[in-house]
Amino acid sequence: MKRLLMAAVAVSLALLVFAACTPREDREEVARTPFTDALEHFPQYIDESGAHVPGSTFVFGIGSETPLFGFFGGAMWTTEAIDSDVAGFLGTASSLVGANEYRQITQDGVATFEIDRENLTITSTMQHQVFWHDGVELTMYDVLFGFEVLANPDYRGVRRNAEMRNIIGFNDVIDGYTDTISGITVSNNGRTLTIEMEDMSLGVLYFGLPLTPMPRHAFEGIPVADMPNSAPVMDANYIIGWGPFMIESITPGDAVVMVRNENFVFGAPYIERVRVERFDPDQAGLLMEAGHFDMVAFPAHLFGYHMDPTNFRFLSFPSVTYDYVAFRMGTFHWDEWEAVMDHDRLMVQLGSDFRRAMGYAVDPAEFGRIFQNGLRFAAGGMVPPNHPTLFNPDAPRITYNPELANQILDEAGFDQRDADGMRMFNGEPLTLQWAVAARALDEETFEFYSQAWARVGIRVELWGGRFHDLGYLWDVLDESLYRYDDYEHEIHIWSASWQVGFNPNQNESWGHMFWNASLYMTDEYQAILDRMGGEEAWDNMFGIFTDWQTYFYENVPAFPLTWGVSLIALNNRVANWDTRLENSPWQYHSHFGWQNIRLTTSDADRPRH
């Protein structure tokens, strides 16, 4: 092992999230105080006195082994959080509507959002005058342009979803029959947008139609197929947003410098400049102690080394990220935009019992205790309970039980073993290939879980014999390629961390989306997804969500590993910060938005250990 084992310091956290997720009698009370118990271990916000020191630069650290991808000006093509963090400063990926603590749309953003279920319409009206960074006024024509890009047949990205396909005329554009989405109109001198729907799912309450504008004038004349690598997406001289900071320079892969937007709709920030730097996440604690950064997302595995900092403090929030293992069982057909099961794939042939046994064989709670200081713990389901009124802790789930794993495998016909004690399939030795991204705890992850599988007789090897850059792995998976010319074997297992969005509709995560890591799809599963995206969801989303959890347990396209509590480390000179969703600096309408954050010392006097 390349890192020392650390003692668990917060094991009890594993029990606390469940206390905040009771879905029945106390659902309304739970919704008012989600994750309360788990968050008592750390403060969620600070609000201190102290005048801002002019001329200071806020240094924001992004811990990542993977270079910044650089899609800072294109929300429609941003797939990774490291790019989204930069886009959050710029407002290039930001919705015009606000959000509350329940992850639902509110009316206190830049624009209103009025739903008429009876007439299947949504009306949004600008309630503030907003300007792009180049001084051009932002209008609802820019929101319409965003929808037109998403519907274009040449669009190849991640933001087209099931709710959009319910817009009247949206599919006609996808199919190439027209260039105009007939169900979207702009009126009131560009200040009002009206959307007419074929059907309206519950997802529209949770940013299923996010109203993210794209500057039409900046992309004028650029074919949609060429937009991902175009200047308005990747060139500092041409990227424009509407957020509190404007881009000044880019060091490809490593850093971005921004200056404040004097015309920001909610007021110019106190902070004049922001510098975003990528760094080795294993150095987060040392760099914070040295006073190099004002803020970083702090890795759980380092917390034991820095439990009592003197020049910075920890804030926490319930993580919306879960770790999972997925089994590759299909291909993604881009032209039809659908996941298709491939019954020739090994993980399909091995069957659901084999896949479920792999889940019972591993102990993610122990992994969290040993390597992540108890800040991550065994997951209770396939998504974290960030929608506590929907999550059902009583739904069946996989828990650590290696004896049961062995029993399941034997009874499923995998009782024949080779000379090394490893199980066989159809009379032949069985070896599974696991694609693991190069990131923090990569070696520990592979060794811990592969050894657990070996103890129940399942041999698992590292695909390609090494850890891979995350961008490379996504290239492989995005193209539905399971076998590159330089590797002999296909990928059988894929593991990653999934940052859950606002929309609880699992069509967006585990449906007909290329980032559905398993690409599992059956008629029965499709029926559950259809219910989740249909009329029934307005009154019975809890029941449908329970059915979805149960189906995942029974068929095991994937299984979860850990949930957790996320930490940020904040230098002592930052006077106010709030991690709670409705007050987050990423929510521009809030009291604790970037326009209100102050730095109480100069850069030279930034507190150090």
C-alpha cells in the first residue's frame, strides 16, 4: 500500500444518514431537516465580521489527477465537475432559475418558472435585466438557442434528456424534419419564454428543463458539430457567461484566471480576481497549511492528518456523490439515442446472481473506515438520499455478506474451481477485467475490492494492467468501445463516482444515456423508467422510486459502494461561506453568493500554519 492506514474517527456517521431518511410518517419533517444528524459533526456555514481587503485574489484549488478538460464556455458539453467548477464562476452553465434546499425550482432567480399542468405549459419571465460579459443583453432568445442546440441532429453531448423530448416539436428537430422547435416561443421583447409539452413529468420541478442560456451571438455561424472545440467554448478571448466573474486567461489543463464582473446582476463581487489552480489532491492539507489556497474540496482520506488546523477550518455538507461498481452489458446507439443490451457480453451471460454475489462479497464500510476516516460509509442504495422524501431505506439492498456470496455462487452453478481456487465458467478459467481511473486511493481501491472478490473465488484483473486517465476511460466508454487496439480484453467492470443532479428521474442516469455505465435495458426496466417520467410520478414518485431500487437489487446492472459527507477547507481570511444548497456561492441569488464573499487580509498576509 502506498499510503498509511488511518484510524477511523467518525464511524457513527454511517448510521446517521439513515436517521434522516424515514420516508413515511415523518416525510414532511424529514424534508425540513435533511441530513441534520450527519452534519452536526462539522459546521455548514460561517458568517463573520471583517472588512474586505481590496486587491485580494481568491485562490480556488481543484484537486485532480486529470487535467482540466477546458470546456468552460459550453454547458452543453461539460461532463466533469472540474470543468463545472470553473463554469460556476463564469455563469456559462448556470440556470436562470433558483433552487431551494429540497433541490426544487424556486421563483427567486433571474427568471420565474410557472408550471401549468392542466394545459401542459411552462412560462418563464425575466425579472432582472442581465448582460453577457461582452455587454450584450441576455434574453430568452439565448435560452431558446440552448434548446435548439440540444435538439440539433449533430449535437453529441450529455444534456439532452427525457423532459426535453416531451417538448412539442423537439423530436422533429432531432429527426431532421425542421430546424424550429414549434413548442417553444419567445415573446414580450425577449423577456418571456413559453414551452408547450406533449407530457409533463415531475422532473420539470427538479431542473429537468434547466433554462440554461447560450449566447446566440457568440456562436453565430458555428455548426453544432464544431461547437465543442470552438472558441466560445475553449478560448479565453471568446468565452462569455453572465456570472460574477469573467475569464482573463487559461493555462491549458492547469489554471484559469478570472476578474470580477462589474455588471453582475446581483451586484459586483468584493473579490477582484479569482485564480483556479489544479493540484495533486494528496497535497490538499499541506497546501492549505502553507496558505496557498483560500478554498479546496478536502479529500476524506487526508482528514486524519489534518483534524485540528490552525489557519483554515472545515465546513461540511451532505455529499451528492456516490461510488459504484457497474457491469458493462450493452452498447449505446447514438443515432437512436438508446442503450441496447448485448447478450453476448460476458456480464450478461454470467447472470444477475453472479453480479449480486459480487456485491455481497465486498465491505465498503470497512474501506471507508480504513482509508476515508469514516467520512464515507456503506451506501444504502443506488443514489444518495439527497431527496429524502423519495428514498426508502426499507427497500432491499446489498450488504456485506461473503458467506451469502459463496452460497449464491455455488447455487448458481459456479461451484467448479480451478487449481488456484478461482471459479470457472463453462468449464474455462474466468477472469474479469476492471477499468479503474487513476485518482486518489486507486491502488487501495483495486487491492481492497479485488482481494475481497478473490476470497469468494472471483478473479479480477486491472484492465490493461494499469490505472487510466479518467478522460481516456470516458473516451472508451462514450464510444461504446470495450476493446481498444492496444488492449487484448474488453471491459467487464467499471467503477466511478457519480455526482447526482437535481432531477430524481433515473432516466437521466440509468436510462437511455451514454453515461449509463452498464447500458443495461429490458422491457420490464423500461416500464419502470416510463412510470418515473410519466404522470404517475406526480402522485407516487416514492412508490416508483422504491420499485426502481428493488429492480436494481434483483437484476444488478450496478451496485453502490459508499455515500459520504463532503468537506471543504476554507482559509481563515474568508469571512463568510455557506455550503447549504439554497445559500451556496454557486446560487447567485443567495445572500452568500460570490457577490458577498469577503477576504479580510491581503494575499501576502493570507493565514498560514
